[in-house]
Amino acid sequence: MNNVNNQQLDSFTLEARDMTPADIPALHELSVAVGWMHRAEDWAVTLELGEGIFLTDEIGRPVGSAMWFPMSDELAMLGMVITTPRLQERGAGRWMMEQILSRTGGRDLALNATRAAFRLYLALDFQPGPKVWQHMGIVSAVPEDSGRTRQMRAEDRAAIHALDSRAYGTDRRKALELFLDQSVGTVLEEDGQITGYALCRRFGRGHVVGPIIAATPQDAAALAAPHIAAHHGQFLRIDTRDTDGPFFQMLTAHGLASRDSVTSMTRGRAREVDLQAHVFALANQAVG
């Protein structure tokens, strides 16, 4: 593990190191300590997608983390930013973020800010966008099958990549390929063209559905319904910016109430919006 830097914060001497897979047990310990639901396996996925730094105190205890994920040559996501409470008011978060920002190579940046970190990101010139609501819980009912979707097939991948690029305004090939490999998917096909997709994979206490890319809330609900039905009686999470309408109403009607929220924030140029390829659900907080 390579040292990045040392920092003295009041009476604390912190050592920042580059993350490696060997650090996953300590990183998992850190995320559990602040109430995050990530498993060790979820940390392993983040390390496949990006890189980060890991803060320890003078006796080697984990006290902070931050990561960045190069979605493309033009865009990076920031995430997995954790600071223990005793260091939150001592500047450790800003110091970590400055270390990470220096690595992003001038890319446009996006992240999802918790309430605790919101002011920090404002100070780093991130602009606030819409909130992302975390809908989660035990699926309490089976939604009606619209009959409009089918299971994703291997030959759908090229069309899914094209649709995802339209929705995000960049080609997120590495991240999407990893999610496709780990997920069960549904697609919406109209006149031989795939117009929407949804992925579901193991995460945290159960499963997460996302991304969901579709043209309308009705389409998003149709894509999510088979995944919700498949996890009746189990824990499921879906993160969305919607606060009303058919998609939102389906989530709440089947036991997935909004439990918390984060704020989408960006730094750099705005991505163009494609009204026929809208992001109705994110993959997770770390990588959009």
C-alpha cells in the first residue's frame, strides 16, 4: 500500500494511503461504523470501478475514505466519502476531497451529497441539483405484470450501452459492463428497438434495482415491476429522483417507502438531457 500523504489535524496525525483489495475488511468496518449498508463484496465492486484513499489514525484505525470513478474521459463520479464524527469538524473531509480532486484529470464531476457533506461540496464549487430519494424496505405486495417487458439477453448489450450513453451524456462502458455481468435485467422493446432497461443485483441488506433508464414514468414502473415481484418478502432498494407519478406511486404501494435522501451535485459542464432516455433510478450512491 502506497502512502499518499500525512496530515496533522489538531492532535490527530492521519496517514492517507492508496486503497487496495487488502484494505476491504478495514473499509467495511469503517462503513459499518457510520451506518452504511455496504457489504465487503460491495466495497470490492467499488474498487473494481475506481480508486481512492484510505485514512488511518496514528494506531492504524480506519477514520476516513474517499473514491473517484472514471466513467469516461469526460466524466467522473465521486463517492464512498466517509469521515468519522470526531474528524468531521476538523477538516479531514476537505483534505481528502482535495486529494481526490487532484487525480480526476480535469473531468466534469458528479456526486451525491449527504446532508453532513453538503456544505463541504458547496465550498468546493459543486452545484446542487435534484434530490435522490432512497426507497427501501421489505417488498409487501406483488405488482401487476404489464406484459410490456422481457428478460434481458446477451445480444441486447450494444443497444443498452447506446441507451445508457444517451441518458448519462457519456459512454460509461466499464461501469455498465460490470453491472451487466452482476445483474438480472429487464428491457422494454418497441418496434424492434430497446427503449428502456432496468438492472437488479445483490447489494447491502438485499438487492438494489438500478439503473432504470426509460422514456416515461409508466415505462420505468413496467421495467421495475418484475424485479419487485421477484423479491416479494425480501429487502429491496431503489434510488430515484421522482417524488410523484406512476413510478413513485408503485414503489410506495409495494413497501418501498422513502427512507432518506442525498443531493445530486455537479462541477463542470452540464450534460445534455435526452427526454427519451431518462434516468429514473440510479445504480447506487457511489457511481450513479
